[in-house]
Amino acid sequence: GSNKCVPEEELCNGYSGCPLGSDERNCTDCHPGNLKCGDVLYLPQSNLYDSDINCSDGSDLCFVEGNLKCFRCLDGSLLISTNQVCDGFIDCYDMSDECLCENQTVCNADLDETRDNITEMLAFVEELTQKPNHENMPVCPYGFDEINCTNRHYCRQGRSVSIEQSRTCDGIVDCDDASDETFALCASRRFYCVNKMPLSVDLKLVENGIKDCTDGSDECPVNSNKSSIFSSQFEMIGNPFLRAFFWIMGFAAIFGNLLVLCYTSRKFATKQHKNKVQKSNDWFIINLSIADLLMGIYLIATGIKGVEFSGRYCYYDLEWRSSQFCNILGVFVLLSSQASVFIMAIMTTFRIMGVVCPIKLRNMKVAVIALPTTLAWVGAISISIMPMLNFQSGYFVSGLWYPNN
């Protein structure tokens, strides 16, 4: 025994003043952080690390043969009896003895003196019986545990009562009535896909060159900020007069050059020439009509695609301009223009020679006109396919568009 005396105010204060902890026995008040021994005894933490038996059931022997028999709070600060786990009363400062239980029914629990709505401890620990619900589904009758929760969005209808504010306007419906993703609530932060797949995307993703909505509507908003000299939001050829011009010039180029090609080729093949100068001139016209025919094909093909995309062009803009067919049409227009320039330059050179040296030109061989024409086509083809080569693609970028974000 011991004759040591302790002041009355130190009795049942959660700290052992007597060698055997007798000043902490038979206490009727619960002291958070102490081990509960039976119904009326609470032992301080210091009594849990020795080999003395203070509880009749031996529950204060937390270490037996090196094994932990008590429950250690997740923050590692306290040891409590396993009987205190999931008993409806908070004993750990991190509430891990109650918040990890499958059934956290504390709404109908009786409040004792330590839960009298008067705060005696830091952080209101003694006033808690369970982790505040606020987990969307009411536990208490009439949903009192879900009333006046801060930083929560309250659903209007359905079984879900509320959700975290961070889950509103994230493109995922959490409330049964979808009130967390309404246009009125999220219009300033979200863009709503036309086909609702997904329901919405972040405004920063609109017109960024990537289809985030499955229907591509985020790349074609009604209030689009993108502009193009040639195209509009709805038409590949924005100007109606230019659209008509494409069709008129396309048909004129195809039919006109086909007529010239057939007539001149027939005359060239039947050798209806009085001299070689006229024959060389027909040869140049044949090649020039072929080059211009390619331009007519380009104009008509572009017009057809414009009709196909009419009214919804911005939905197809990226796919169209990245398609192989668009690349082929680009080759056609470049080949046509370059070949026409080269052939007309050769024609001009020969006509100058006809004026300067008319006698020499009359006696020239066919190879003299065939060779420069062949070189013209080889040069035009090389130039037209060069932009399609990957290692040179960076040199042919004509414009850059920066996303809105």
C-alpha cells in the first residue's frame, strides 16, 4: 500500500497520481482517452503499459507475450479496450473507434454527462457520439442529421439528401433528380453536350481542337469564337457567291478543257499540221488543258463536300481537313497550278524563239518540246506531293490557332 495523498481536484482527472492508480478508480464520469474497465472504472494510458491487472477481466493488459490485445487508435495516440470499439461513444481523438464501424447508429443513443452540449474539451471531442453523418443518406428520423450541413449541395428530390460541393458541376449526376448538374447552376463552368454524352464538359475544353463530347458539339458551340476567312460555322465555303463561283468555274473548267483536249489530241494524232511550230503549239495546249482539267476536278469535288457538310460544317471540320481525300484534293490544286505555270513559261519561251530564230524552230525535233514538258510535269508533281511528306510538313503550316484556355 501507499500513504501518498493527492488533492481532491486531481481525483478522476485522467492522470494517475497514486502509484497503483487508485485515484482514478470508481470514477463515474467518462474521461476520453482512458481505458474503460467495467462500468465505473477508467484507467489512464500509463496503466496500460505495465503488467499489473487493474480490471477484473484483465482488459487493461494490453500487451501479452509481445502481442497487442487492446485497440490502438489510428493516430497512434491512445490505447482503449476492445469493448469500447463501436459502442456508440467516441474514445479516440480521431474518432477511429466509431467511424470505422459498419453500423454507426448513434442518433438514438442516450446522452450522458459528457455529452451535455457543454464543451469542456478541446475540439468538442466529449460532445461527439459518432462521426457527423452528412453522407448523403439520413440516419436520424426526419433527417435531422442532414440539416444545416456546411459545404453541402442539397438535392431537391429523391433519396439522396445532399452531396459535397466539390461534386457539383463535375459532369457526373450524383443527385437522383440531377439538380447538381443543372444548366442554371453550372452554365458558367460547364458546356452541355448536345447528345448528352457526356452530359457536360469543362468550359476550358471547348474549342480546344479535341472532341470531348462524343458528337463533337464542344467544338461547334453556338457562340463560337473561332473565325475563318474561307469557312463559316455552318458552311465549308462561307460566302454564298464564292460557293456559286466554285460550281460555275468547276463545270466550265471540266467541260471546256475536255473539249479542247479531245479536239487538239485528235488533230495532233492525225498529223494535220503544215509545220512543226503548229504541232509544238498543239502539244503545249494538250498539256495545259490537262493541268486545267485537274483544277476543275478540285473545284467540283470541293463543292460536293460543301453540300455534304452544309449546315453542320464545324462538326466535320477537323476530320475533313485531316482526311486523305482532302490531302489528295490539295495535291490536285497544287499540281494544276504549278504545271500550268511551267507549261505557259515553256510556251512563251518557244514563241520568243519563233520570233528570234524562226528558221531553227521550223526544223526542231519532237524531243526538243517533249523534254521540257516532261520536266515541267516532274517538277510540278514533286512540289505538289512535298507537303504530304512527314519530314517536311512543318514547313507548310499556313496558320496557327491557339485554344481559348
